[in-house]
Amino acid sequence: MTKAVKALNDLDGAPAHYREVKSFLTNLKMTLEALKVESVVLHPKYVDEVKVQVQKIRVPIEESLTVTRGYEASLGIAAKKGRFRNVQKKLDWRFVVSKKADALRRTIEGDMMILNSIQTRLIL
């Protein structure tokens, strides 16, 4: 019961977690696009390595972004505030979707470490 009540809180419940996940996914997508461009322009020898890593995580990221877009009206910045507004969406996010988002983050963590390593090589 306590988890459900906390999920309804606009400041640290489902809406806050939603915004964090959306920001993470959006920034990740932009980073991947920038990395792809940097590798082609600066160091063509890394193109294949970058493509392999990006392809591994692109589909899960796109799918997650698609899912999060479905919650924008209820949990996004423009959503009407109030503990009892959009209750179903908040609870659904807290108990179902957020677990998938966290699992995605854990799944792509290794791939992101490899991409960070490539990015470091591009800079040096």
C-alpha cells in the first residue's frame, strides 16, 4: 500500500521516475547518433565497431521510447498535477513499466561501457 501511495506523488513517485527514464533514453539516443557521426567523420576505422554496438541497443531503446511516449500526457511535464489525477497510469508505470525501463538500463550497461570506450578512443 505504501508503494502505491508513493507512486501517486508527483515529486518523487511515478511521474518523477518517468521523467528520469525519458531523459535517460532521449540523451542516450542523441549520444548514439552523435557517436555514429563522430566515428564516420573522425575515425573511419571505428565505423564497424560502433555500428555493431549501436545496433545491439538501438531496437530496445526505440521500443522503450515508444512505450514512454504513451505516458507523456499522464506523467510528463505538461501533465496536470495532483495525487489523484491519472492514478491508473501512475500505478501502471510504477509497478510494470518502470521495472522494464530499469531492466533495459541494466541490459545495455555493458554495451554502453564499450561505446564509452570507443568514444574515449575517438577523443584521444
